[in-house]
Amino acid sequence: MATRHLIIGGGTAGINAIRTIREEEREHSEITLVSAEPPYSRMVLPYYLDRSIAESHVFTATARVLAGWGVKTHLGRRAAALDPKAGTCTLDDGTAVPYDDCLIATGSSPVRAPVPGADGPRVHSFWTLDEARGVLAGIARGSHVVMVGAGFIAFTILNSILSLGARLTIVEMEPRILPRMIDGTGAGLVEAWLETHGVAIRTGARLARIEDAKGRKRLRFAAGGDLTCDLVIMATGIKTNLDWLKGSGVSVNRGVVVDDRLRSSADNVYAAGDVAEGRDLISGEPAVHAIEPTAQEHGRIAGANMAGRDVRYRGSLIINIVEVCHLDVASFGAWDDPKAEAASGVRADRPAYRKLLWRGDRLTGAIILGPSGDIWTTNDVGMLKGLVQSGAPLGAWKAHLKKNPFDVKLAFIASGITKALLPETILGRPAKAPGDTPVAV
């Protein structure tokens, strides 16, 4: 009898798991996908919003593609309960789906600020395709958009809003923008850059309520003047979709607790992506990394192990990279470690900023920002990521970087990082060419 794999969630982690199962299995298995939405990429929604791509290009696996992969589907359905001992998953319509092993990849949902009016008309989140459609329909040239929240999600759609000809105001409760991505120095440079591009910013602002105001929206604050606008976007965080696992016996902390094979406390249950609490590459401690690169890697590792391989995961590296009005902003690893040794440099006229953090002579975190058009910015983003990801000892080059934080290239080449990283692959084998794999990769 063919092995029955159940994939719960059609996002990045789930689709990568399906692809990898088909690549790695020795005998053809049964794969069933349960997904509340058709599979698509959240990461390309900003390009749909600014009309760079058609809606059809958002989807990662159409019904025809899934059928070609031999995947049975329950689309538009949600998992409601899991019984690992019986090997069944009950859906929200009462359907019981049996499995031999399953992957929990149910992702996250947006969280709106708990204020009156946050669920009213012309107040949107930006997380699903339906929400992206609503935002796109509500923005016209000359509209005033207020974005509540100045974190990574907000900054991924900032360019798109401006490209539609809207006027933008960003409201953040914390004292600075991008509080979970860069430090105060970097945030100050980004804020000044945005203001030169016509973006208004209000930090330290506590939203009290959102009201209707003669066909528009009025935001009232605990202190400071009101804001009136045409459309509000709530970018105030996300929460993992884990409530449905209550009573399953699967161990859940901040996420589903997984081992280095991404297996949960139940032997036949794996978890990947936003819902998985696995190893952080830098600290070695359990962490939830709700980012696209981690979801891709988790899906590949879980899929390989479900297909019968024995693949261990080194751990995920926290990575955040955005481009705002042609300014690249990135951070890697333990960029906010208060116990790390740090060195930084600022060139406010460009503007450009580097902050490097060490434990011993190993680079464990970094912040970088600079104009997108400067080739040294583009190169340094990749090289700093490589230095942090490899964990290579820098020896005497640590002192060089402390004195010259903008001169990354010499230390990167001399440390042999390229040689160390080139043979490193998630599954411990070379990537397969399209003709050598049963699915498109």
C-alpha cells in the first residue's frame, strides 16, 4: 500500500514539502493537500498590488499543476482537529482524512490592533490575496493611506502604495520604525530618507479608535492630533495558526516544538514554516522564524524526511531584507544581541550604515543599509549574510572589520567563505535540473 502523506497548508513550506517528496521518494506515494486557500506566494503580493504582475502570477501551484503532481486536494477547507494516534485529521466540514504521516504548515494570520473601529470598512490587513484585492480596490491616485505599524510587513508594501500615487503616513506605537529589524541609528537614517520621499511618520503613537468621517476614516490617538485618510492598512503583527491543535497531544510552545528533522513530539507529525519552533542557527536555541527563507528550507527538510531520507537541519538564520524608495535595509542573525561585541560605521550623506556583532571572532549578526544603486551595498548584503551564516572564524580580519566596517570584501574573500558555502545544500545533494525531477523546481 502506498504511503499516505498529508500536507496541511498550501503556502511556501507545504508546497516545498510536496515537491521534495516527489523528488526524493523511491516509490510513488499518495499526497493529500488541505489548504484554506489555493496555493500562492505572499511574497509577491506587493508586486500584484503595484500592478507589476497579473493576479495569475501570484499562484504557485494551480489545480492543473497539483493534478500533474498526483496530489489530492481539499481546497477551501481548514484542519479542525488532529489525532496522531489514530492517524486522522478532521476538517472543518467534518471530513476525516487518514494519513501515515503529516506536515503541519498552517502558517500565520494577521493581528489587528485591539481598538474600536479596526474591523470597519476601508480598514484592511495585508496578508491574504483577498486582502490585497481590497487594498488595491481602495487606493486611487491622490488617496491618503495611513499604515498602522512600521515593521517588516508594512515596509514590504510601502513602495507599492507610493507607486499607485497615494500619499502615505506611517503610524508606529514603538519609539522607532522597524523596531524588530534594525537599531535606533539605522531607523533614524531610514526615517529621514522616507521623509525626503514624502512619507510622513509618527512614532510613539498609541491608536485609540478609528471612526467614520463623512466617507473617510479618522484615527484618534491617546495623545496628539487626529489623522483623516481614505484607507487604513493594519500591519500590526501576525500570530501562528495553532489553536486547532488543542487536544492533539502535539507539543506546542511558541510554535510546534520540532527536532532537527522537523519532527514534532508525535513521531508521524512534522511541522514547518511559521508554526514550527526549531533551532536558531546562531544561538542554537529554539525559535520561531516566520520568514520566507525558513519556510522554504523547512519544507525541503520535512519533505525529504517524509519521503524516507534521514536529513538533519542545521538551523534557520533570521533574515530580513527590504528595499524602500531605493534604499536597501537588511539585518541578519543576532543583530540585537546586547552581549555581543559590536562595531559600526555611518555615512549619513549617502546614507549608509553598517553594524557588525561578534561572539569571539565569529560574526553573529549584522545590520546594513545603503542606496540600492550602489554596487557595494548589493555586494555587502550578500557577503555579510555569508559571514554570519557560515560562522567562520575571522581571526585577524575581525580587527580589520572593527576599524573598517565598510570594507567587507577583503575579510569575506580572505576567510574562504565562498569555498565553505558553495558545497552546502539543504538536502546534502546538488540541486536537480528540471528534466531530472518529477516536479518543477
